[in-house]
Amino acid sequence: MKNLKQLYILLLVAALLFAVGCQANSGKFINGIYNGSGEGKNGPIKVEVSVENGKLNTIKILEHSETPGLSDPILEKIPQEIIKAQSTEVSVISGATVTSNGVIQAVQDAIKDANK
């Protein structure tokens, strides 16, 4: 009976150590830098997405043909929301649905090969 308790404790400790070790890169993406494009209101939107420790780290807008000034808040906010959510399942910005969807589509295109 004593050996069975020791084995149980040993298995429990091993399981906990394994779980802690797996959390070091517990994100759902493969590390790397990925490029993608989506269709905005005035043309393609190209992005660069970096993944570190399995998580979306940065999203840079590389190119776009959206209206300067008007599109700037959208091109900043949507990537921030995606990183915060660690998902492209974010709300679009009212009045800028096409541009919002273009950024989301570009990020989806970039990370399609980064999914684990």
C-alpha cells in the first residue's frame, strides 16, 4: 500500500511538472514572422505578423491604399484588438467595416500557416 501511495505521488508530481513545462510555449501559434494581405476599401492591405512564445506579438501594416487620416485609427485599433484577443474574432469599427475586415483578413492570411 505504501508503494502505491508513493507511485501516485510521483505520477502527480510528474503531471504537474509536465503541465508547467508545457505552459512555457502554450500559445496556439508557431513562432515566426508571417506576411499576409486582405482587401480594403481602396485596395489591398498588407501586414506583417510576428509570433513569439506561441502568441501574436506585433502586427504591422506594411502597405495600404486606404484614405489617410480617416483610416489611421482603424489601422491602429484593429491590430491592437487582435493582439489583445489573440484571435481575429474581433469587432469591426462601425463606419469602417470594409477597412476593418481588410485588416482582419490580412492577419488571417498571414497566420494561416502559423496555427498549431
